[in-house]
Amino acid sequence: MTVNLGIDVGGTGIKGAAVSADGALAHRSERATPAQDMDAIGGAISDLVRELADRCERDGQTVGAVGVACAGFIDASGSTVLFAPNLAWRDAPLKARLEASVGRPIFLENDANAAAWGEFRFGGARDADDMLLVTIGTGVGGGIVSDGELLRGSEGIAAEIGHMRVVPEGIRCGCGNRGCLESYASGTALVREARELVSGGSPHAGALSDLCGGDPAALTGQMVTQAASAGDPAATELFADLGRWLGEGIASMVALLDPELVVIGGGVSEAGDLLLAPTEAAFARQLTGRGHRRQADIVLALLGNDAGMIGAADLAARRAGAAAGE
Amino acid sequence: MTVNLGIDVGGTGIKGAAVSADGALAHRSERATPAQDMDAIGGAISDLVRELADRCERDGQTVGAVGVACAGFIDASGSTVLFAPNLAWRDAPLKARLEASVGRPIFLENDANAAAWGEFRFGGARDADDMLLVTIGTGVGGGIVSDGELLRGSEGIAAEIGHMRVVPEGIRCGCGNRGCLESYASGTALVREARELVSGGSPHAGALSDLCGGDPAALTGQMVTQAASAGDPAATELFADLGRWLGEGIASMVALLDPELVVIGGGVSEAGDLLLAPTEAAFARQLTGRGHRRQADIVLALLGNDAGMIGAADLAARRAGAAAGE
């Protein structure tokens, strides 16, 4: 049996697993991310790949392709990390470095693209041909599959959907611009709004204030989710606001892409209907041509944090096959 | 020699021509559009196709495929006009109707998609693999080519780029929503702003006021272009405003699509650098990740009003070939 390896490089951890042809995971393992040190991160990835390959081979499995998903702009050839905001990589030749260290071909992919491919092949969009993944975590990311193919763009950096501008002269974004969707529809935005609410001392914010012991800086996204799940009106409103921005942003993306299905993933999507219901309502109210077109379904992602590993492994297998002329 | 026929159905005229394999046009002909009468429009298209086919055959040319571009949502199978705002068609089975009348296979396409394909194959983007066409006319339309293929979307109605929302609670759009790009970056927006300026009686609007004899309702887009071309500061500012909205909107689209090239077409693009210069400046200021990526070029369309006919004919030839298993 041949398995492929999928690695997902995040800001705090590097996760890896063997992925079978039907998307199932085995031999999970993990390393801490040596932050801000490109050489050390490369070393940790190589070490993880070697560990996984050894474990697979001891189990009698053949290791096929190796895919590595990481945040940032990956160039069109899948060789170089052009820019990774949270990892301090600039024009880093990660593919060549890993291949030299591991002795196997490595295929790089942007983490949101890899997650989109995972959801497309084995998750929430496994029955669709055209899909858009929107991930709501610290930031807003995404991936696009059009007619069964990942849309990577000319430079390999398509689907930077968190950086569509939704408000002229709006809130400053980490990318340097103002008014990006990410500044309104991310987990960071949710916490910012919740902290402002608590800081204001409104009696409406009582439950949130209690959860953080009256210290706005101690408030987390999990606390907001917890309060909303328990029925707190203020926390529920914060999710409603986030969902409205998200649904309206999705309406713009659907005007461009006309996907069959929109899949919502990322940590904040674990709030489920608290997020999905206002998102769907805003989308239905904002989609251009509504009433004269089928309205794309919006569903929750199914693969959670495994989507990137699964997608990276499956994309690597496809690319290795294509490279071999299969 | 085999030629394909391209037909472009507009709100006032139906144009057609024979299109050779290298995109050259011959045997141009035209009919007036019998507005709001679906049966009569179908009859006029059929009549035009028969005329063109007769003329080609008299010249010893074989007529291959027939492509028809028209405004509106065309379904994914290319059979039905789901919704055409300016032609009053709703779920109109145009393909079947034309085929019954003409006795040849007909391939329908949205007019902006057809124009994008024309520019991609033979016009401003003939050397690109990934491109975005933005047409600035009465409205704002567009077409997307990704990795050499027209991106039609799951329902065939992708690239409705004029209906991305750029201003929450903004100006009402013809689509029913508020704040669409079309409400800020179209020829209609240009004329609206110019008329407001003249109505206000500002001395700054003197040249524009003179051109329309002091009657704001008589002011046209051509007059604004004429004044700007002659160096009138107020008219130049109106183009600068339009270009800013356009360039900022393109930055959002490029964040999603990462095209190699953006082609600007449509009637307003005839203003050339008056539009292009502020568009490029705003795009360069707004593109996310600038400095860490190649900046897509923005160029003017080359095929003018012929792009739709050329693209419709070439797409029809490809689809006829695919249907025949070539």
C-alpha cells in the first residue's frame, strides 16, 4: 500500500501524517515551530518527514509523494516561499532545502489552498466541481477550486480573500491596507469587538466581563463562543456582526466565481450555527441576481485542522503523478 | 477554408461576422435589436446567421461553428438565457430556438465572457495564461481566464465583477443592491457625477456646462471625455475618481484571482490614459502583498467592439470540436 505524507506548518506547530488514497490519516506526529528561524523550521520539517517515512516503511507501506502546506505566498512552481507574514520567510527556497535534507521530492502549497483541496477531495465539498473555502481563524484565508482544479493564479497566490477591501478607509489590516475583509470577519476582529464592548462598561457586556474577570485584555475568542453558546445576547450579537460581514463578503466572491458550494472552515467556524446562520442570511440578502440563479450553499468544513495535511498530501500525489507523465 | 460565425446581441444592435481561425473578421453584417420581444430577437439572429452562412458559402468557405454572445446570465450548458436585465428574457431557451430556426448547432455565451475570450486569444492578453477582463461601459462587466480556460462557474454566471460590493450602504445599483462597483466605476457613474457637478453651478464646472449648454441632463460621457482630453481640470478629476474606484476594485479582484494581466475594455476605456493612469496608480497603492509579488500589468483592450464576436466564434469552434471528440 502506498501512502503520501502531508505536513502542515503553522505558526506554533508543525503537524504531519501519512495520508492514504482515500484521505484517511495515520502515524500523526508533531513538532513545535522554531519561530522566526528559517533554518530551524526547515530542520524540523525534515526531521518530521523522516520520522513519518520510517514509521510507514516499518509498517510495510510505500511512501509516495510528500506535500508541505505553509502559510504565505508560494510561487507558481511550488519552490519558494515568497512571503510568509507570520514566519519571517522572504524568498525562501524551501523546496530545494527540504529535498536536499530529506532526499525525496517535496511539493509546497499555501496552507489555505491545501485545506481547500482537502475539503474538495474528501470533506465538505467532496461532491462539488466548483467550490470556495473561506477559513475564519486569526485571519481570513481561502482557496478556490474551479472545474475540478485548484485555482492558484499566475504567481501561485490566488484566493487571498481576506484582503478584498470591503470598507473604503476602513480598519487597518495586518497587510498594511485599510478595510480588508479580515479586519471585520476574522477571529481577531471578533475579539477586538468583544474587548471594546467590555471596555465600555455597558451592562449589556456583563456576561463577557464576568468571563474575563473584568479585564478586557484577558478576553479570548473561546470565551465569546462560550458566552454565545450559553445564550448571552451580547456575544450572540458579535457573532451576528461577524456573520453579516462574512456573508456580504461571500456574496462579492460568489459574484466573481459562481461556485456551487462555499465551505466555511477555520477555528471560528467551530461556533457552528452561531456563525453560519447570520452568514447565510446576509449572503441571501446580498447576492446579485438573487431570484434568477441558484443560490450557492454555505456549509461547514468537515476535516477541521487535518484539511491542510490531507490536501497537501493529495496534491503532492497528483503533482508527482503529473511529473511522472501519469 | 473553414470559418466560424460570431454574433453579438446588444441592447440596440445585433452584429455578426465570419471569423477565421486566426481571429480575422469578414462579411460583417448587422440588424437592429427588436427590443423586449424575445421571438423577434430570435428571428433577427437567425436571419443574420443565414445571411452570413450564405455569403461564406458563396465565397467557397465552409461554415464551422456558430457562437452567439449576449448580455445576461447564460446557464452552464449554454442553452438558456436565465436572466437578461436589458433584454427582458427570463429562462429563455434561446439555443434550441435558434437551432430549430437555423438548422445548425449554436453555442451561447455571456457577452463579457465572449469578449474576455476574444482578448485572451487574439487581443490584449494573447500572450497570457491567466487574465481578467474588466469592461467599463454603461455598466461594469468582466470575464476571467484561468490557466487557459474560461472560468464560467457552476451556473455559468461567474465574473459578475460589477456587482462586487465596494461601499457598504453605498449608491443603489441597477441590480437592486447598494454599493456595487458598477455604481462607482461605470460610464453611468461618470455621467451621474458630471451632471451633479454641473447642477451645482460650480465655476469649476464651466467647461462641462458649456459643452451641454448648461443643461445637466444633456451631458454625455463623450462630452466628459472630450473635456478631459482638452485638459479641463474638472473632467480630468472625474476620470481620476473613476480610475481610483476601478484600480481599488481591481486590487480586490487580483487578491482573489492573481491574474497575470488585467485588460480594460468597454466604451469608457477609449479615454485611454485619462482612465488608465489613475487606475494603475490606485491599483499599485492598494494591492495586498505589494512588494512581495509581481504586480499584474493593466493594459487596454485591443479588439474594441469586435471582441464579443471573435470570442463567441472561437469558443463555439472549441466546443464543437470538444463535442465531436476532437
